[in-house]
Amino acid sequence: MRRNTAFLLGVLAACTLPQIVVAKSPTGAPVHYAQEVDGKELIGRWDIEVDVNGTPAPSWLEVKLSGFKTLVGHYVSTSGSARPVSQVFFENGKFRFAIPPQWESGKMNLSVEGEVVNGVLQGTITEPDGKTHRFKGVRAPELKRAGTVKWGKPIQLFNGKDLTGWKATGKTNQWIVKNGVLTSPQSGSNLVSEQKFEDFKLHVEFKIPSGSNSGVYLRGRYEVQIEDSPKDAHPSSVLFAGVYGFLAANEMVNKGADQWQTYDITLVGRLVTVVANGKTVISNQEIPGITGGALDSREAEPGPIYFQGDHGPVEFRKVVITPAVKNN
């Protein structure tokens, strides 16, 4: 049956759908949201610093719009991996959300509440054990790079003789050099390079015993997992060659315990490629934010390479970094 065009236009005009607005975040990125959504100033990524008894600890939050008016997200606390936030509630200019505990002690949910004041995220975090800490956050940088990357000369970060160019983060240092191999014989301090880098290619050769766990941190903020994952395990962001809590390898290529293995990692801005044991398992993927165990949340700044030494024994025999050359 033929419809009257004027009638149909009248019906469509009577339908009231939420108006979608396209705006720009402080970083210049487009943000799409429904005009009537409360808390649209929260949408985006935030680099957070938490005051834990006078000591700054890094954290991270991403808030997205689901549908026309529901805010959801991901959160990285001062420990553990990125966790989904099923809903971020916003009322009277303030936001709040809660997530189940992960590695924290205590039985309560971890809860976060705060507000945006003059472009700064601020509020409190209540841990599952009931302890409360204040935090502040700023918009995370996009870290987009223009032009073609030019590479400089390779740098041997480990000289094969001693710990020159490295420092331990804890009170005691268990790291030693034995027969030309950088060795952490038991759990203890992490090891951080004295040099800092922005964009680079990194080659590392490593070995771990059965059941051990370590990691390579890029700029001191993004961990690529070193773990004795089962060879038949389905790849995961918390298993071998994953970017902890964010990116999973596309296949499990772990050779197993007590075998020398290699990572060739390229990091340009937020884009990372991981070649594990000669196979590309992560290809030019974006790292959204800092991972658990990061040294800080200042993502716009250069950072060191660091090796995790507090989750079991690990060995490294070659560490070579090729920095990108800045365009003049």
C-alpha cells in the first residue's frame, strides 16, 4: 500500500531521539556523547596519582559512553591489572563506581568517588580493607606521532659484566651478574635502567624456571609479561607476551621453563608490536594506559626499561635498545 509522504515525514518529526553531539576533548580528540548525558566531562582517559600515606602511587581510569547515557569504563588501581567498570554513576557534579577486589586484601569492593574541578580529576579511593586515599588526575596524552620513524644507533643496556647503568628499586638488591648473565636468583627488588627513552625498538633474551613470573616494563609504565604459561593455554593479556591487563598475544609461543627466549618489542607513541621467539604476536596495537606495577602515570614523559624481580627468579643475557631519532 502506498504511503503518504507528508504523513511519514510528520511521524518522523514527532519522534524525539537523543541528539548526538560531537565535541573535542582537551587533547583534541573527538568525543561523541548524547547531549543530555550527565558526566560527559568524565569521558576520556585519565592519568592518576594516588597519595598512599604520603607516597605517590600511579593509577589510571578510562570512561566511555555506552549507548546514549550510560557511563562505563576500565580502571587500573595502584596494584593489579586493568579491570572493567560496569557503570560509572554521576549525580550532582560527582561520580562514583565500585569494582570487586583483585589482589587487594579485604572483603569489600574497591570504591572510587570524586569530581572534575577546573579540568582536574580529584577524589578518594577506598580500598577493600577500608583504607582511604586521596587522588588527583589529568587528561592522558594521546601520544600520536607524525611522520616516519627514524632509528638511531643500538645501545647495549647490559654490558655483560656488572650492573652499571641499572639500579634496584627496593631496600635490598638480589640482582647479580653470573657468567655474563643478569640474574635475579629469588624474588626481591625490581631493576630499573638509569637511561630513559620515548620511542624505541627493544631486544631482550630471557629465561625463567618452572612456575616463575617476571616482566619487561616499557618506559617504566607498560608491562610485557614474562611468564611460564602452559604451551596449550589460550592467550591472555596476563599470560606470556601479553601487555598486562590490556593486550593478548594472538598465539601462545612460550618455549617453556629453562629455555632461552626472545622478545623484540617496538613502541612508538602508544602503538606496540611484540615479536616473541620470532613470531609477531601483537602487531601495532594501542596500549590504552599504564599497567599494574608502573613506576608512575606521567605518560607524556620518557621512561626507563625495568625488569620485574618480585615475582620469582629470572635471567637476562642480552638487552639492546634502539631509540628513535627526533625529527628536527
